Amino acid sequence: MIRSLYTRIVVIFLVSVVAGTLLSFFMVTWAFREQLNDNLQIPLVQFGQDVARLYETFPADQAEAYVREMNQLASYRIRIYKAVDRYQLYGAPDDSRTVYASSEQVERVLHGEQIRINSKGVTIELIGIPFQIEGQPRAMFIEPVGSTSVSFAAKWLLNFALYALLSGSLVILVASFFLIRPIKQLTQATKHIAEGDFNVQLDIRQKGELGTLARSFVEMSRDLRRLEEMRRDFVSNVSHEVQSPLTSISGYALALKQRNLTQEQRDRYLDIIAAEAKRISRMSDSLLKLSQLESQPQLLRRSEFGLDEQIRRVVIALEPQWSAKQITFELELPEEHLTGDPDQLGQVWTNIIGNAIKFSPDGGEIAIRLTPGEHDLQVSITDQGIGIAPEDRERVFERFFMADRSRSRKYEGSGLGLAIVRQIVSLHGGQVSVEGEPGAGTTFTVTLPRIPPNSILS
Ligand code: ADP
């Protein structure tokens, strides 16, 4: 029970308030004990002196008659001692709380000493005043009956503290409930997330720290949901992409078992099996590359090289593909140098130019333009191919995305090339974007800083 934050807050509050109130009460009483004693003593002494004066002014029997009629006897009890064991009582009769002076104290007062007896802290219990009746020494002991104004004040203070404590506890009970509610909600939400339910709704309107915590929590759960969706998509994409070539491999392998096949059919089936196996192998290479780029970006090497030269080399390396389709190139590549990982950036141009060739019609033209900026270099690759639908433009960089799957089958590919491009470009501190309309060609633009930020490449 005590483990709950709510109980803890309430208990801590109560303990601190009770302890604080008691401590301050005793400290104040201790600090003011002298003043309190004096305040208590003054009316008692004054009353005693009045009584003594009466006895000194009037004859004894007359004075006694006066004293018996005095109003103050309602609040004081007077004992006048002639000797240690002989006294006359005035005022309220003795009760269980009556305090008697000891013989020694009576003796002291009879010898002319004024004494004060307060055995219990600040409250005066008895005061002894010496005086004379007809020249004979007497000891008068005055005792307050009922509560004095000072003890009343103390009681009032204690009551006040008690009521303050009660009402404070009530307020803290309610306040803690509202204070703890968002934390309870957050705990509940954490449990949901731990169980795999990322759809977290929090009704926390607080501003302050708890509000910020709640908002960050909702954002975090949204990110987690997105990650989880990505993970699921990834797994299903991988299995789907692996499944289809495997199905055709096993189908054609079974077909090969037939005896009555012509050599031509046999060769065709074997070609298909080899092509599908190559597709799986390419895909696993790409996946490996992507995961390496994501998990070990520090493996990128940094060196300065001629970018124009590199792009030209990539175009030459792709010659078999473009010459088969009679594609021509228009190159605008001024001499420019760049710092980065040449192998990885070579992969960028291979993927983009490879796509441009793949999606271009026979006899099309591809323009590659290098535009130098003050701090960066921009490379744009424009083809006259099938173009990209506006809704697909951002998605082409996602893993396994292929704009039109049935048509893309015709073009071959795994949908990983541009994901690798984006990863490499962003590791170099650059950006890649795409423009174009369906049927009107496509332009990919890569912007790279001349020198990537130090933290990115080693
Ligand atoms: P793929 O291996 O399928 O080429 P990419 O990641 O390189 O994978 O490309 C993803 C998709 O983006 C392609 O399947 C294609 O639909 C689209 N795409 C990429 N480049 C072009 C382009 N030059 N013209 C038209 N569509 C393109």
C-alpha cells in the first residue's frame, strides 16, 4: 500500500506537517517560556497584593469578610497559612487538580520569600506571597482555577494547528489524486506498449513537466508504431520478394524432371532458374549493403576525387545496357572535385543511371548535368522514360518500392536501389530528390556538399 506514489505523497505531507507543527509549537513555547510565565504571574501577584493590602488596611475579620465576597475567587483559590499545618481556604473548594504547597515551601513564604511553583512547563500552578495580619507573618498561596488566558491561547493555538492539519490533509488527498492521475495514465500506457499495442491515447492536459513528459511519450509511441509497421512491412516484403523467385525456381526444376523435353526447352528453363537465382542473390547483396550502411556508417572512407571523371566512368561501365537500347547521352560535366567515399558514390550513379537506362524507351536520350555551387555540387540525371506518378515520388526511396509492380517485373529489380542511394547520399550530408510526370521522363537530382561534415565520414 505504502508503495503507491499517492500514499507516499499523503504520508510524507502528513508526517511533515504534524512533525513541523509539534516542533514549532514546542520551540515557540520554549523560546517564550519566560514571557509566558511572567504574563501568567502578573495577575496572580497583583491579586495577592490586593488581598494582602486588605488585611493590612482593615481589621482581620472585616478584611476576611471582604475577601470572601471578592469576584476573583471564581478564578482563584486562596490558602492563607498561619503555620505550616494551619490554613484558611477561600474560593473554590479543593478538587482533584488542587496543588498543595509543601511544608518547606510554606515555611519559606512564612519567612518572607515570594515563590512560584510551575512544575508542568509554562502553566503556573501556585504562587506564594508573604504578608502580615496584625503584625503576624502569613503565607498566602494563590492557585488559578480553570484555564488562564495564556493556557487558553496555547489551547487555541493547538486547536488551530489541528484544524489546519485536518483541512490541509483533505486538500492534499484531493490534490495528490490529480497529481498522480497522469502518472497512472502513463504507467498504463507503458504497459500497453510493452504488450505491443502502440495505439496510445493520453488525456493529460497539464502543462509543466508532466505535460511535456506525456507529449514526449505520445510522440515516442507514434515513432514506435511507425517502426513496428516498418519492421512488419520489411519482413513481409523480404519474404514476398524471396518467395516469388523461389516458386519459379522450384516450378522450373520440377518441369526439368520431365523426360520428353526438347533441348531448347531445357535450356530455357535452366536460363530462367539461373536468372531467378541471380535475382535472389542480387537482392540479398543489396539488403546486406543497406544494413551495413545503416549499422556501420563509420566504414565509409574519405578521399578527394574528380566527380566528373567518376560519372563518366560509370556511364562507360553501363555501355552494354544503353547501347543495346540505342540510348544516347548528353553530358555536361565540368571538372569538379569532391570529398567522400568514391566506391559508395559510384554505386549512387550506377543505380540512378542504371534506372534511367532501364526505364527509357529505345533510342531515348539521357542528360547528365553537373552544376557546381559554392559549397556543394549538384548532379541531375534526366531521362525520357516512363516517368513517375506524383504520389510515388517520395515513395521511390523506400525499400522494396516499385512504382507499378506488374510493370516493374518487366523491368527487373528489387526496389532497393534507390533506398541504397538515399542512405549513401545522406551519409555524405547530401540530399536526393526526384521530379517528373508519368510518360514525360524523370529527373533525379543529387546535391552533395563539397566536403562532408567531419562527423559523418572517417
Ligand atoms: P529497382 O530495383 O526496382 O529499380 P529502385 O529502388 O532503383 O528499385 O527504384 C524503385 C522504383 O522507382 C522503380 O521500381 C521504379 O518504379 C521507380 N523508378 C526509379 N527510377 C526511375 C526512372 N528513372 N524512371 C521511372 N521510374 C523510376
